[in-house]
Amino acid sequence: MNKNVLILGSGGREHALAWKISQSSLLSNLYCIPGNPGIATLASCPTGISEDAEALTRFIHDNKIDIFVCGPEAPLAEGLMDKLRQNLSDDVILIGPGRQGATLESSKQFAKEFMMRYNIPTAAYKSFNSQSLNQATEFIMTMNTPVVLKADGLAAGKGVVICNTRQEAVQEVTDMLNGKFGEASKVVVVEEFLRGIECSVFVLTNGEQYIVLPEAKDYKRVGEADAGPNTGGMGSVSPVPFFTDTLRKRICLNIIEPTLSGLKAEKIEYQGFIFFGLIIVNGDPYVIEYNCRLGDPETESIMLRIESDFIEMMTACHEGSLENYKIKISPQSAATVFLVSGGYPGTFAKGKMITLPSINSNSVLFHAGTAFSEGNLVTSGGRVIAVSSLAEGLSDAISTSNRLADEIKFDGKYFRRDIGFDLQL
């Protein structure tokens, strides 16, 4: 039976999800709340609907929604899925964990303690609050540099700071504990710096079984050659050249399976995606962070490589048949280049008119911060459009996305031209 699907969110990740789900032969109707102009070309984006549990429950009932996918992290951390589960029948497939499961992302301190309990490889650390600032300073002065500081709570991808000197780290931890990131940095995790190369691994799981989605590598820093402050993400590539079968098996055995075992041991029900932000040190994977949803901008790359029917996959997750599910992944390469507003991640102007070029079937423009104003497509956020392309090789995919990024016009446009610069292409 065909399914009615509702996605919650308005960014590039949700546009990529809508793009993939819209291709399913099992789809009846696709909705997105609140959506964006790009998503509106694929799905119905009803206006004036609140994003709280009560309004969403009514919408799910009234529109006979079969599958609900929560895109962003904040509603998960606030317990949206728990409230929906209380209000809906078990027949409605909910993709996204409850509040407890989402704590893997919403509290860095909880995540680190969880990893220690279940022997999941991660960097050594200590946590501090404003009352223990002196101890934080003393701890930092004993550390090798660089020093990694992480706001405990959600900070829109900007709550991790890498400090090159101890003095810089002391100043930064003082600022963070004094409210630099608001509630998110009431507690700060001070962590050793692991030297290696990062990659992102995603699973879809029902808490018992899991399937591994295509891996990716994202680029968080605003400047080329990974300079400047962290952003929500400036681009991504998939696959990752150093991601071997041996490394994949090690990640499954030492990280993914102990994580699921830990959730089960703590009686935390979990249905949805888990993002493992990893760093590979001398061939061994360590967890930098968990996310309880798909990453952004990685989703914009990995969706281009998933050939399986996404509705079929989510249904198999809900029905407990993932262990027999064989995901189909394209051998081709995908690259995403994010166009951002001038000044991002600091202050930036909105409302700049956007001119889009024509594109071929190997590329997709995923909208993130766009809106319509007086009939014109305009910028409405820091990250504006994710240009994603699929090609035989990674260098071709990157050059195609860069070429398209050049052709898109709006005042103040900026993008990194060196996505993938650190990989052997």
C-alpha cells in the first residue's frame, strides 16, 4: 500500500530527504512543514501550521500520514517524538528518537559518559561548569595543544572550538561558561585533540538492527584549507577514499554495535538515524560526536548515492526486517558545495535576489536558506543553497558543483572552492 509521508524541517537536509522520498514508487502524498521554496517543488508545504506536537498530531490524523520524519535536532531534544507516540497509533512510522535517545546529541557530557560506560573509543576528557572554572583552567594548563572545547548542549554546529594555545583555551572556556552559547555552554567538555582525518557514518536503526548508509566527509570551517570559524557546514563528499572494508568492519564492531547495545542496556528505545562523527587515527576509528539525525551538509551528498527506495527502507526499519535488507548504493561519487551569505557565520544580510542557472540531471540544487519575496527567490539564511552533483569520480563531481556554484548569482555570495582538498583524488 502506498504511503503518505510528512517531513518536519526547512533546510537543505530536509530538501534532500524530500528529493529522495519523492522518487519512491511507494509514495502517495508527500508533505513538509514548514518546508522551503525548493521543497515546495516536490511536496505540499501547508502554511500556518504550528510545529508543536498537538498541531502535528492533528495534521497526521487529518491527512492519514503513514510515516513522519523529523529532520532537525531541536524538536528531538525537546521530546517531540515521545509526545507523538503517545497520541498516535503504533501503525504510524516515526523516524527519530525520543528525548532520551536524542540526549546522545543534546548533551556532549552524556555522550562522553555513555561512550566510557560501553568502551566506545573516544578522546579523553573532563566536564566543567561555571562553579568549576578554576579547575577547568588548571586542567587545560596540563594538556597538550591544541585543546578541544565543546558546549554541552545544542549550538547549531558552532559549539566546538579548537584552541591552538592553552591561553586561548582558558579565555575561550571562560567565555563559554559565561554564556557565549547561552544555555548550551552552561557545561563545557574539555577534550584532548586527536590528530587524524574525519569522516561521517550514518545508520538507520530500530534499536536492534541497523543498516549503514553511504559514508561522507564534511567541511565545517568557513575558510579554504579549513581556516576560520566553524559553520553549519560548507560542503561534503561521498564516498570517502580512505574508507576501506577493513575500516568499515572495525567501525561496525567497535562503535556502531556497542552503541546499540548500550542503548538497549539503558532501556532507551531508538528508531531513526544515528550519525557517528568519527576521526581515524592511525587506522583506528574514534567517536568525536553523535548526532541523532542525518547530518547537514552530508545528507545532500549521500542521498544522491542511495539507490534503494527510501520508503521501503523506513518501513523495513519499523517492521524489524532490517537485518535482511540490502541497501543499494551507487558506485558514483557525490560532492556538495554550499553557497552562503556574505559575513556568515557572523552577521549577514537577507533578502538578496537569487538567479539560478539551468542544470542537468546529474546535479541538484538543495535549498536551505531561501524564500519568496514579491515573486522573487531571495536569500533568507546564512547557508543558502547546497549545490550537489553526481559523477564517475570525486574530482569530476567537485568540479561540476563548483562550476554550478559560480553560475548561481546573489549579492555577497561566498563558497569554498576547495571541498575535498585533503583527499587523494
